[in-house]
Amino acid sequence: MVGVMSFPRTTIGKKVIMAVTGLIWIGFVAGHMFGNLKMYLGAEHFNAYAEGLRTFGEPFLAYGQALWLVRIIIILAVVLHIWAAVTLKMRNLQARPVRYSKHRKLHADAASLSMIYGGVAILLFVLYHLAHFTWGLSAVHPDFRPTDPYHNVIVGFQNRLATGIYLIGLVALALHLYHGTWSMFQTVGLNNKSYDKLLRGLAWLVAIIIPLGFVTVPLGVILGILS
């Protein structure tokens, strides 16, 4: 039991936590993206979908209970993911207190070098997204209607500044998804030269398809396809 309890404090334990919580988030954002695409089915279908998220599981679950269970899981995943990332970073810095005279970034790319900053950007973006479409803060959304999600999306993305913020957030998400997915493959021991290209291709696929799915909605509003 002691060994099990101490596992999360080990380096591999923290990496496993990041992999598992990252997988939870990938599943969540993929499902969220798929739900957003229902905007193209019209107001009736999209609003029914949004209401269905709250009535899911009835009568075994109370109204909104399933949605809150998902929210709790996601919040826990975020907290654990951040904790593992920060403690791993601190451990790496402690292991190398003296900087190298020549710091060479070998096998590094934009995604791997910006994971921490990208993670912070995504966290801020999520808070903005919640204020925009969940909490409906008047300072962020000019005409929020709790019972009309379709209207909220249309009005929300008619603001070019809001759309710009989403586009920036989705770029950060794409980079994070790529490096996070690739790191997850390595953590579970799937990194092998014989199929590294396939795994990198899968990582790129996740990093491209999910953000592209999200971006079609604000661009659809701006271009007048959705109204």
C-alpha cells in the first residue's frame, strides 16, 4: 500500500498522471468539438443537444447531475495535470541547478518548447470561454440568454475580438494536443522506431482535426454561414 501511495510522487508516476489526465481532456475536447458542430443543424437541434446534456441519465440521475459529474472529473483532471506538470518541472530544475554554458535545444520544436506557456494560455482561454458561454458575464457577452445556447454562440462570435481570442486559444490548443499526445505515447511505452512515424502522424491528426472542428463555428458565424 505504501508503494502505491508513493507512486504519484515518482517521476514515472507523475508522467502517468499527466498521460491519463491528458487522455481524459482529449476525450472531452473531442466530444465538445463534435457537439459544437451541431450548430450547423440549426437552432432547434443545437438547443436540444445543449438541453440533453442536462437531462442525460434521467430518471436515474437528477436534472444536470450527469453534467456535473463530468465537470467534476474534468476539474480533477485539470488540477492533477497541472500539479504533475509543475512538480515535474521543479524536479527537472532541481536536478540541474547550474545552467549549461551552451544550451542546445536538441530535437525540440515549437510545441515542446511552449508546453508550460501554452498550458497557461489554454487555462486562461478556458476561463474566458466559461465566462463567455457558460456564466454569461455581461462584460464578456452582450446578450446572453440562458435558455438559448444557439443565440449565445451566434451573438458571441459576431464580435471579432472574441473570435480572435478563440483563434489564438485554438492555436495554443493545437500545439498542446500534438506534444501532449506524442508524450502520452512515450509514457505508455509505445515509442518505437518501427512505428514512430505512425504515432507522430496520429498526434498531428489529433492536433489538427479537433482545433479545426472548433474553428469552423466562429468562422461560420463571421462568414455568415451560421446566423
